Amino acid sequence: MGKGPAAATIGSSLVPIINKLQEIIAPVGNNSSLDISLPLVAVIGSQSSGKSSVLEALVGRDFLPRGCDICTRRPLLLVLENRPETDDEGAEWGEFRHLPGKRFYDFSKIRREIQAETDRGAGSNKGVSEEQIFLKISSPNVLNMTLVDLPGITKVPVGDQPSDIEARVRKMIMTQIRQEKCIILAVSPANSDLATSDALQMAREADPTGSRTIGVITKLDIMDRGTNARNFLLGKVIPLRLGYIGVINRSQEDINKNRSIADALSREETFFRDHPVYSGLPSSCGIPQLSRKLNQILEQHIRMALPSLKSELNSEMSVVGKELQKYGNMAEANMEKGVILLNILSKYCEDFSALVDGCSKEISTKELSGGARINYIIHSIFIKSLEEVDPCEGLTDDDIRITIQNAAGARNALIVPEAPFEVLVRAQIARLLDPSLQCVRYVHDELMKISRACEVSDLQRFPNLRKRMDEIMVKFLCDGVKPTEKMIRDHIEMEMDWINYLHPNFLSGRKAVKLALEQLRSQQESRSSVNNEKPTSSGGNTSTRTWGIPSMSSVNSSPRTWGIPSMFGTRGGSSEGKPVSNTTVDEPNGCSNQMPCTIQLTEPPSILRPLEATESETVEICVTKSLIQSYYDIVRKNIQDLVPKAIMHFLVNHTKRKLQSTFTQKLYSGDLFEELLIEDDEVVSKRKCNQELFLVLQEAIEMLEEVESDVSTGSSTIISSSSSVAGITY
């Protein structure tokens, strides 16, 4: 068989490292932004144009399926790896991605596996699939490069092929060759019209400038006598910047007779050397020239890409290094685990306090977060909501009047007793409990959110530790809620238990009466002006009360004087000037013996409500409302001040002060280290992957620095590929 180069040039020496990088980066997926792919060579051409022969000649081995109809029905990604002859006694072998670890030393078995895998993906009746087959061939006799063998362009569907098989194959090919990093090997047979070559037409569409297309003209030995492809090889018919290479394929007879590729290459060399036309074009003829041209293109690409490639590698290594710091090192000794645990607990509590105090490194510009949300809950929700509450909400005038009458019991009260006021004001004070407790719960929930937002990098590694810390945090905050709620309940109960009539801000009874009378007179005047009536003045024996307000003369002349002995006067009693009944015991109910009669009372209903309010009752209602308003405002201000203090003392600040000691007390125990610091399997896998990637990136950067130095000094040093992949296995 034909011998390839024993060592790789500057260009191809980087290919193994690039391929290895791609293999390691692949499991990371979109988490890596690294794009260091080198050009791959896509081989395109019509069916039976000789694509397979060209590929086999480059490899030096007979390993591809052959036949008279379509053979390549799935793209074959072929990675060639140059390996020193000293390794594995110079053996050549192949390995499929779908059969990792299994090496094929018999290349006829590689051909059969390609056929079997093709059938598995595309069916056994000439179907075509876009799913790639990955094959790596390691040999001392190949150059480091990656090739893609694509299905041949076919016109007429056969077997299970769809009616639009040509369009599908063309789309598959175009998807590959449109990529800027794809070198196109456009294979055209010399025994057909080269000017109408499908391969060259598609290459021109994908690469209009011809800057990445190499024309390969096959079957030069079977052209019609008297014709040759000289003008094509010289680029005079369809110019290509990378030019053309002419090659001689093995014939079907050679394949049937098992003639080796080495013999075919020898015959090719003889043909071009002795040919009267092609002997004058030594740089454009033969498989060895095609190998050299491909290697030169790779080398040229490497030279141009070195600066940006090195920058990408350094940038990626920095990213991977930060990722490794997040995963940390695997601790073995108990002491190391204890240090890791203490660091995690300390950082967690520091992050928690920073979020509450607004000292976090990352402050959002889009929404309130952390302690700012707690402040909003206290001031903009709790305090503001209490300000908007009507102290007499839910109390109607009838409710107040009924309460006053019930407090008087079976007797008529001379004054409005304290009992109804206290009953009513206590009921309103009790309403402050629910919003106060709601505020506590809201702040508790915010503290839980803050605890979950603490992003301690090492904590992500240990799911058991995170779970235990969450459990402790839940109980700790619940324990903080209990004294907070107790303080609030106790304070509201104290406010309800003793009404401080002597509070300097409490409205006095006289002021309340004065305000009530002024309010009612104002309402009376408003109604009179609406009805175009004037209030009636008092005089004589006529009652001078308007809308239930007694006139001053009636107040002064009536035994029911304001404040003597009552602030409001009596309800009932004898009517002034009304004659007293002369009814005697012998004449019950005032009936004479001559006209006996019986008076039947109406039975009282099961639910009694008072009749329409009298003038004095209206005043009493207004006074009671004013007193409730005044005292409620005093208590509300107390609650607005105390509830935030209780929340901050028993819940927020207590958590900041005691959280770390609580964590340490419950978790820092040598018996728990092993259980708490079990790493998540995904973390272990990612750390291993990133460690491997970091080492490979280091090697790649060192390699690039050596190559860059050689390029800058114009050195022609040949770098052995073994130095670039030392210690790295496929």
C-alpha cells in the first residue's frame, strides 16, 4: 500500500488536538462558546464519479462500500489521525463513534460495518439519510485531516428512494458545503462533459469565488483517444483559485482482482510520468499531489487563524477555570470537609445579611429585592393600609344606639355609660390584629425567598447539605414568627384591656359634645337651605327642636338640663304639663263601672329593635363616634410603631444575629460531614469534564505558542503529531 508522511506538518499537527478538543467540548453542548474547528474536506460528485476511489487512495486502504448503483447513502465523517510507527507497532485501525472502544484492524470489516450502519439508518433498499456515520482511522500513513463523504448526486430514484431524491441529496450537500470552513473536493469524471459537471456547478453556487474549492478530475486514463483534460487542469475552462488535480482510479477489474491501492498508485505514477501531455503537469497530477495540496490548505488556514485561535483558547480556559472554581476540589480528609462546611455556612449567612441590608454585590435595576421588599411591605402596604381604615367601618348608627341602650339595661340611663364606648372601641381595636399578623407572614415569606436566593457556589455541589439547611431555615424562621406574633397579640390585648381616658391625645367628653352639636347644626342649616326654609326660633311653650337638636332655651328651661345631672339628659319620664290620671284601684285602667273595658297589649317580637332615634340619641351617637375615632387613632399609631419593631427585632434582626450559630450548632459535627458533603453526580461529572477540558486547553495553548514561534521565525520545523496528543486517547 502507499506510504503517507511519517510526520505531520505545521498545519496538520494541530488537527489531533483540535479533534480531541471537539470531542471533550461536545458533552458540554451549548455551555461552551468555543469554536476552534478546522476546515473539513467535503467530497462531492455525481454517482459513480470516483469519489470513493479518491478517499481510499488518500487513506491508502480499501474500506468503502462499492457497487454499480448508489453506495454512499449516509454522510460519512472520516477523521484521519497520523500516528508514529513506533506506536502499536505501526498498526492501522478504525473506530466508529457508535461502537466506542472497539477497534477494527481488518478494513474489510470496516466496510461491512459501514454497510450495516447505513442500512440501520437509511433502510436496506437504497434509501438515503442525513444522519452521519463517524469513523476514525489511525495510521502512520495518513495526514491529519477530516473528510466528509457525501451521497452522490443522482437523477432517477430507485428502491425506497423518494421521487424528489435529487433535490434531497442536493440540499444535503449544499447544507455541508455552504459552511465557510468547508473545503470542497469537487470530483468530476474525465469521460463526461466537464463543463456541465454537477459537482463543479454546486461548488460554484456554494463558493462563488472558488477560494475553497479543489477540482478533482478522475478517470483520465479512459478518456476518448485524442482528447485530454490539460486545459481543465490548468484552470482555463472553469477557473478555481485552488486549482485542479487529475487522478487515476482503480478500475472495477482491479477491485475484483484485489489489486492493492499501493499497486494502483504505482500505476498512476507511471501513467502520468509517461503521458505526453500530463508529464508536463507534475504538480497537477496524482493522489500524492492531492494530499500535499490539502495539507497546504490546512497549513495556510492554521497560519491565518493562529492569533484568533489562541485568543479563543485563552478566553475559553478562563471560563473553564471559573467553572472549576465553582465546583471546587473534592475533599478527602475530615478536617478538609469541616473547613468546607464552615466556609459554606459562613458565606451563606453573609449573603443572607447582605441581601437584607442591601449590600449585595449584584443589585437589581429592574425590581425591588431583598430588604427593600421588606421595607415596602411594612411602609407601603401595612402602615398605609391602616391609615386608610375608617375607625367606624362596619358600625352603623343603629349599632351604636342599640349598644348604648343595651348598656343601660332595664333602667333609663342618666348619662351615656362608659361600657358601650369601651365595647365598641375594643371591637375596632381587635380589627388591627389580622393585618398585623398578615404583615408578619409577608415578611416571613420574603425572608424565605432571600434564603433561597443566597447563591453560595460550593453549596450547589452538595444537595444533602442544601436540603438540611433549607429545613433548618424553615424551622428557624417559624420559631422567629412565634414571639413576633405573641408580642403583637399581647400588645393589642393590652390596648383592649385598659382604655386610657386620660391620654393627652384623647378627645374629652365636652369637646366631643361641642363637635357633635356643631356638626348637627351644620347639617341642619344645609338641609334648610336646600328646602328654602329658616330654622324656627324658640319661644313660649312651643317645642323648639329642629332635626333632633334641642334649642338652648329649652335646654335651660327644661328639667332635662345638659350636664346636670346628665351630659345628654334622660330618656322617658313624665311629660311636663300633662294631667295626672285619677284612676283608682277600684277603677282599673281608668274605666268606670258603667263602661268596663279591657286593654290588650301587643306581644313583643322575638327580636326587638328601637324606634326612630330621638334628638338626644342622635347627639349621643355622634359623640360616641367622635370618641371612637379619637381613641382608635391613638391605638393605630401605637400599632403602626410597634408591629415593625417587633418584626425587625424578633424576626429579621434575630435571623441575622443567630442564623450562623444555629447552622453551626446543628450541622457542624464530624458524624455528619460524610452525609452532608456527598456531591451531586452531575457536579462530579461536570468537574471531571472541565478538568479534562482545562488540561487539553493548556496543552493546545502550549502547542500554539510553539507553532506561532516557528511561524514567526520562518522555521520549517516538522512537529511530530505525537507531541501534540501525548497522553490523550480517542
